[in-house]
Amino acid sequence: MWWKGLLVAMVTPFREDGSVDVEGIREIVKFHVESGTDVLVPCGTTGEVATLFEDEWELVIKTVVDAAAGEIKVVGGAGGYNTAEVVKKAKRAEQLGVDGILSVCPYYNKPTQEGLYQHFRKIAESVSIPIIVYNVPSRTSRNI
């Protein structure tokens, strides 16, 4: 599998007015390419992704993919507890050129193990790229 090595959860920089700092994103990507990072993970679930609007999420993913220009792998965050929305994001991230998807265990509504299976199965069936299933029980109250 190509995602061994250093995977970095990438911060999303913002301007003073609260808008996404596109140039800042490009600088971060350039730094990681030059530093030998293997994979960048924009819009994961640890940081500010929950505060992004859909168009901002797309802008971040697109900017990282464009700035990476094939020099570094990109795994786009596409997670949540609404399976249909996650599938939509996963498909869009694939269209934008990510190399894989990071998808967190659905949080808040505490699905059963069968529910988790069905959730991730739907995502996997919707895209042709690899998926990292992000297990973080301390945040989601579920262990995959």
C-alpha cells in the first residue's frame, strides 16, 4: 500500500477576515514536498474542517491537490455521520484528484457494528480510490 511513511494531518490556514488562505495552503504543501512528507491529509476531522462550508472544503481539497502536482500523495477528509453526505464528499474529492479518502467513524449517533459496516461499504462502493477508515473511539464513542 502506498500510504506508508509520514502522513500529516494538514492545518487549514485562514486570513484575518475568516476566509481560507489559498496562498498559505500552497506554502504548506510546498514545505511538505520539500521536507519529504509522504502524504498530506487536508480536511481531516481533528481540526477546523467542521467549521468549513462545503465550497471552502472543496477549495481546500482542490488547492492541495493542485499544489501537490503529483509530488506528494493527498488523502482528502470525507467523514461524518450522514452516509449520503459522506458519499457525496468522497465522490467529489475523487473528482478533484485525491489519491485516497480519510473517513472517520460516524460520531454522535453511535451506530452498531453492522451500521458501521454498511456506512463504510457505501463509501467504498462509491469511489475507486483507497479509503483509510479512521478509528478514533475517544472522539466517536465507537470502536470500529
